[in-house]
Amino acid sequence: MEENINSIRSASIPEREEIIVDFARWLETASQDALVYGEGRFAVMSANVAQAIRLNADELARDNPETTERVLHQACAMLAQFKTAYPHRVISRSVH
């Protein structure tokens, strides 16, 4: 993830937008995993951040790369914090 953030300055606008949308997808996945683990607040927060990133992906890709880097670093920090608390990946989200 960090290498994606570092390459944002040299990427073209469509590539930047793709990187930004990837981060939104990762946050959405973490949100779903958080629900499985019973972390409702993190699930809601990460889903909201993912939605905000996805809605503003075009603007973030076209505007100042420093702002985009800052947003992606914050998203990366959220993902890292969740992965530290729950290092094992969810295989199935089935609820019985």
C-alpha cells in the first residue's frame, strides 16, 4: 500500500484515480471484516471513509497530489491499525 502512495506523484490522472479507488475497496473490505469481528464502530467509520474517498476520487486524482497522499496515508493508517488488532484474515463471512 505504501508503494502505491509513494507513486501517486508520478502517476497519470487515470492511474491516480485507480489507486484511490483501490484504497476505497480495501477500506470497504476491512469494514465487512470488522462486522464479522464485532467491531461495529470501526465498520461504520471505515465504510464512511471509503464512501467519501470513492465519491471524491475524481477530484482527488486531479487536484494537489499532496492532499491525495495525506488522505491515502490516513486510510493506510486505519487499515494498519485494524490489521494489527486482527491479524488473521476472514475466510468466510457466512452468518449462521
